[in-house]
Amino acid sequence: MDTNSERDYMTLEDPPVEGTEEPEAEKAPEPINIVSDELEVATEEELQRIIEQEGKELEPEIAAAEPEAALDTGEARAVSRAIPYVKLHPTNFNWRADVARLINRIQKKFPWQTYANTYSWHPPYDPPTITVRYDAVSVDFWGGGRSNGKYVGYRGKPIGTTLGNRVFNAIFHDKYEPNIFWIIWHGRMWVHGRGWGRAPGGPAGSDAGHYNHIHVTFR
């Protein structure tokens, strides 16, 4: 598997540009994870078979605003361990308009290669760090691709290091993006007003280091 070095982040030290002159600001966002007529989308049945073949990744529970915060072990965590994460936090695609347009721009740069989603309490309620909902301004970018001539993307599909690096750079340096609050990828986390730190911890077996997907929360 490809690895990142510190050199990979040397071009990312400048803070993101504030998105105040977005050219499509008056336009309604386009659909997310929808491909053109050139490629069909896999059916639910086909997708389930592919997910079982590929092995769906677990997902992290993170204390996102504190790069080095450890997860607590309270009652909420015990419940989380008993119920699958995706059941506790069902997927949705309900974003603030400027965030949705950012996703549109990224997916046009990498057609059929990514899958973007948010979910209920994204990231999860975790007082005192996370006490408000960021669902509408948080995005996970997972992998997409083709399988038997059809588009296949889903929550849990690894994005891959090479593509992930390209998508990360496109998000971080998008000229018209909303203000990034924090972004996590490949073991590293950038937080507004703090800069770079290591990715937060998470339960064993999860993608807490975000080696398989990119997380970004906007302000």
C-alpha cells in the first residue's frame, strides 16, 4: 500500500482561501454521487454483492475538534459498541448549499471515482467536545469506481492513497470552498486556527486514522 511522508504535506501549509466569490453561488447544487448517462449506477442488489466481496470498512467515532483527544468510555460508547455505527448514524445527503456545491466541484474533477456522504450526528455527539450537529457541513469522501461497466461507490469503500491525496489537495486548495473547520486524512488533521496535528484516536478496527476516507467539516 502507498504511504505518505511529511513531504506530501509541505504544499498544504497555507490556510484555505475563504469562499466568498463562489461563481455558482446562485445555482442550486447538483445531485451527489450521480454519474452521467455514460455509466450506469450499480443496483442495490449488485452493490450489496460487491460490498460483501470487497469487505466494507468500519467507521471511526472521533472527538474531531481536539486532535489528540481520547474517546471516553461512558454509557454512550457502550451503546455504540452494541449497535452498528451505520445504524446509529444513518447516511444522508442533506448539506448546506455551499458545501454541496463544493462536493459537486470535487466530483466533477474525479468523475465516478468518489462517493460522498454525511450522516445523522456527523461527527457523533461527544460532550464536551461535540455538542452541536455538524451534519450539514461535514462530508466523508469514500471511494468510487467501476465494476462490470457500472459505477460503484458506497460508504465504507476505501478511497485509496493515490486518489485520496489528489482529492485532499483539491478540497484543501479549492479556490471557492467554504471555510474549513477541520479536515482529516492519512493520519493527519488540520484544524482552523491550530494547523496540523495527528489524527484523533478511535476504537480498534475503525478507520480513525482516516487512511481509507477523507473527513472534512466546514464552518
